[in-house]
Amino acid sequence: MVTGYFDDSGTSPSNAVAVVAGYVGSTSQWQKFNTEWGALLSKFNVPIMHRTDLESFRGDFIGWNPEKRNLFVNKAQEIIKRRTYVAIGNSVIKADFEEVMPDILKKLYGGPYGYCAMLCIARARRWCEKTKQKEPIDWIFEAGTVGSGQVNIMMNALYADNTTRGDFRINGWSFRNKTIVPLQAADVIAYEMFKYVTNQILQQPGRNVRISFEHLVRSHDDEYLEHWAKNRLAEYVAEPSNAKSNYCPSCSRVLRTPSGRARCLFSDLQHEI
């Protein structure tokens, strides 16, 4: 069985960026991850890894210093890289999503987090095809966040259609809290993506990339970590056929009918492109 653990980041109204990101791994990988991660937390006397708290030395990290934080982060990231198949993540600037997306798609996705989650599922499908992975994926998202409601709306839309459910290899989904250890790994990549987009795209494009981000991302992760700039959103909405792939802005995939026209996988939309 393959399971994906995903978290959202940027959920505060003051944050301009929305991110959904996480990791996909096998049952065996996650079992080993849980053991090694638990040992790391015990060694550093930390009950749960919250990346934002660690960054600013809040909560369980009060009294830490940068040296201790860097040591902990390096060890944590090595476990993540060793015990997962691939990182998948998508981000969008919230204002761009609200401006570019038509109302029907906003309703379908529930909001920018639902949209980013849908893209993660589409990229997981791409990864499955590339690696010849045929098992369905169980999806676990963090519960109780602003983004979780949007994600549930999107997942219900995908799951409602038998073809879509199978095409995207969705076995099921649920929402859990961060006592589920692999969600702490998702928290790490979601946080790092949020910082990357905030620092490199919104604030200072020439700024050096965070060392922790460069250390975390493996070479094979690159193609599955994406930021959707405003012009890219507009391109997909206005003219999906001009995009670099055959991904529909509504469902991230199109099916060719015998007539040669493209039909969206979402049965409730029934739109043609």
C-alpha cells in the first residue's frame, strides 16, 4: 500500500501564499520512518515537530539556539529523504487565484488550498505513471486547518466519479492531527515551500535560497514541486491547449473522446475544452 501525507501552509489571513505539500511512501517506508523519527524526537526531548515553532524557537523549542536547530533539522531531513519515495507540492499566491480562477472552479476546488491539493494528486498520478506504480494511494491530510475544508470539497468531487477515482489512483482520504508522525514530515516540506515562494518570488527574487530547502529537496523531487504564477494560471484557464502538457485547469487531466474533443474528468462539470 502507498500512502501520501500532506499538509498545508500559509493558512493565516496575513499570508499571501497558499501551499499544499507532502510525501508519498510505502507502508514499509513509513514504518521505518516512524521508528527513526520517534527516536530523533526522543533524543531531542521534543513531543511533536512543528516547523514554524522550531524556526522561531516557540513552544517546545523555547531555549534552543540556531546551532541546535540546524543539527535537529539536518537529522530530521535525512530521515525524510531516506524513508520516502517522493516529495510533491504546489503553491499559488492567494490573490492570483482569486483574480484568475472563474467562479465555477473556485466552487469546485473550494479555494486555493483545494486547487493545490488537486495538483498534488495529479502530480502523484504522473509519478505513478513514470515509476510504473500501480497501487492506489491513501491520502492523509492534516485536520482542522483552513485548507482542510477546501481539500475535502475537492476530494469529494474527484471521488464521486468512478473513472476519475481510478484514474487518479485514489483509494481514500482522511484528516488527522500531527500526532500521526508522517504528517510532521509533510509539515517540513510545506513550510519550506512556503518560505521559498515568500522569499524568492514575493519579496527578494535575488535572495539566496534557504540552505534547509536545498538540503531537503532531492533531484527527483524537483519536477513535482511547483509554483503556479499568475500568468500560468491565466494560461491554463484561458487556453489549456497552449500549456506545456495536456492538463486541464479544472481536473488536471483531459480524456480524448472518439470525436477528438477533450472532455473533463469531472462528471459534475461535463465541460469540453
